[in-house]
Amino acid sequence: MSTTFYMPPMSMMGPDAIKQLGSELQARNFNKALIVTDKALVDIKLVDRLTDELSAHDIAFAIFDGVQPNPTEKNIEQGLEILKIQDCDFVVSFGGGSSHDCAKGIALVAANGGHIRDYSKGVHLSAKPQLPLVTVNTTAGTAAEMTIFAIVTNEEDETKYPIVDKNLTPIIAVNDSELMVAMPKFLTASTGMDALTHAVEAYVSTAATPITDASAIKAIELIAQNLKKVVDNGEDRAARDAMQYGEYLAGMAFSNASLGYVHSMAHQLGGVYDLVHGLCNAILLPYVSRFNAVDSSERFADIAKAMGIDTTGMNAADAAEAGIVEIERLSASVGTAQKLADLGVKQEKLEFMAINALNDACSLTNPRKASTEEIINIFKQAM
Ligand SMILES: NC(=O)c1ccc[n+]([C@@H]2O[C@H](COP(=O)([O-])OP(=O)(O)OC[C@H]3O[C@@H](n4cnc5c(N)ncnc54)[C@H](O)[C@@H]3O)[C@@H](O)[C@H]2O)c1
Ligand SMILES: [Fe+2]
């Protein structure tokens, strides 16, 4: 079977990478950027690192700072309006996955028209490339700065849905680890567990290829070795840098191999309860992994090795279980091993969320097929 691989044509990585951006943009003759970000990043003045870089290269900009965590369709409409009023010819997202996904929605609809929901009922539905999108990433993370996905919340019916479209690929992705140093402990932990989930789900996906496998295994190694370090000491520059490479590699894997039930289910928790995406993944990952390992023990045994477990002498099933226990240990050590009931999740919503999870595009590539009852059961184990 033939496959197609997507990633941004240019990625700037490492400390102070943002300082390479201005000259690249100048060379492309852009006039005015719409910066898409959230209020917190404006308040702590992190966004100044971007605006200083643009100003130093005589690039005009307008700022839309209305992105909410779990960005909504309304956020995209608000941003589109500012883009039109301010006559911007390209979009720069600044922040974590929420800023990138909102910016992707704005850039896609700006070029293709209609409503963002129009692009959600299939893959690659847009006719034209989006308005040029540059992403400056500040978490490690969702990898939304480089993927072909955007995840949008529909507040009216409490659902959160993925858009999968090659035209969402940014033209330049910036991962400057210095911008990530300001992340507080819980954000570092939850976004890091999100990245680990991407790598694990991509590695066991039915759409995995040798390219995505290599990316996923290296991502798991980097995250296993560095997440605890960077949660303990946010100033650990080497660990921040390693996490930034780990999350990007995980993005290369899942943007092309897609994901599985952990994300399908986490999307519902985000849509109904507005919970932190990475935390939902961290909670669900061990339970979904045990469900999947029944059919994919060899793959989970590889994951165990990448997590640092010596699997010598173990059969595949035992090695798989040892890897899952190690994921649980890492999650507990960074504070993300929580219970859904403690986060306000109610039994009466489980069936609604399970049905929507099975309809989520991420479910298509999960290695073992579940019934609605089985998904409800996994939710119950995590309560
Ligand atoms: N498109 C994709 O491929 C993809 C993949 C996975 C997840 N997602 C989506 O991404 C969203 C989550 O993104 P996220 O986890 O990166 O968080 P986020 O973008 O929602 O940001 C969370 C909070 O962290 C703050 N923050 C961000 N960077 C910071 C920094 N360097 N220092 C201090 N504070 C900082 C923000 O201001 C915000 O208040 C979810 O909606 C999820 O569904 C998208
Ligand atoms: Fe994710």
C-alpha cells in the first residue's frame, strides 16, 4: 500500500530559533501578520519575543488574543473578523495547541470560505491551500505547530472534533525551547504526557509506517528520559530542548499514522467538561494501552524498551505490561495520574461520550476495535 507523508517544509528548532524567523518572513514579502494567541501569553509578555522579531524586520501585525483552551468555533469566527478588518495576508500562531488550532481554522476558512465545521466530515476536504500559516510553539506538547490536524470545540452540542486536512500544514514551524522555559510544572507535565500519548498511539496505529515508527520510538525515548527532569527543574535547558525534539518527533509520527482511542475519548472529555487535553490523555493512556496490548503485545514490548525497561527474558505480553506500568510510574511522578471522577466527570455522560468517541476520526486507526460498552468500561476504569 502506498502512503503519503506530510510535515512543514521548514522547521526552526532549539534555543532562540525565533531569531531566524524575521528574515525568512521578510524574504517572502508578507505585509501584515495576524498573530493568534491567548491573553495569558500577552499578559506575561512572552508574545513580545515574536512582536519584537517582526518589528525588527519591518513586518506589521495585528493581534487576536481571544483563543480559549480547547478553542471554539466562535474563536475562529472572531479571529477571521479581525483578519479581514486588519487586512492581514498571513497568520502567525503563538502559544500551545489551542493557538495553533484556532489559527489553522482561521487560515483554512479565510482561503476556502464556508464554516470550519464544513471541513470536519472527512479528510482533506478543502479545495485550496490555507492562507500562509507560521506557527511559533510554546508548549511541548501537542505538535499542533506541525501537524495536519486542528481540534475544534462546538460549544452548542458539547463536542470536540478533529479536522484532518493537508492544507492545514504550516509553511514554517518554530520550536524555540527558550519560549518553553516559562511553562509552569503542571503545564509541562500534562503537555509532555500528551506528546508521549501521540508517540504511543502512532506506534500501535494501523496506519504506522517505518518512518512514523522511527519517529515514535525516538520520541518515546526522549520523553521517558527528560519529562520528569524538566518537571522537577523547568530551567533545565538540555531537558527542555530534548522535550521539544521529542514532541516534534511524536508529531511527525501521529500526523501521518494518526492516533487511537485515547485521543478519541480525551476529545469528548475536552468537549463536555473543558478538561486539560494532556491530563485526559495521561489518565486514559494506561487503560487504553491494556485494552490494545491484547492484540499488539509485540508493539507494546517495543514501547517498553523505549521507556527504558530491560525486557530481556520477558515474553511479549509481560514486556508490554512492564512498559504500561512504566508509563503509569512516569505519569504518577509528574502528577498526572489522577481520576476522572475527581475532575467532575459524571457516570451519566459516559455513554454519550463513548458513542461520540467511536465516531471520532482518531478511532479509525486504533489497533483493536471496541464496542460502545467497552469504551464505557475504559472510562469507568479511569473514574
Ligand atoms: N492539532 C493537533 O495536532 C493537536 C494535537 C493534540 C492536541 N491538540 C489540542 O491542543 C490543545 C491543547 O494545547 P496545549 O496543551 O499546548 O495548551 P494550550 O494551548 O491550551 O495552553 C494552555 C495554557 O498554557 C499557557 N501557556 C502556553 N505556553 C506557555 C508558556 N511557554 N509559558 C507559560 N504559559 C504557557 C497558555 O497561555 C494557556 O493558558 C487542545 O485543544 C488539544 O485538543 C491539537
Ligand atoms: Fe494530543
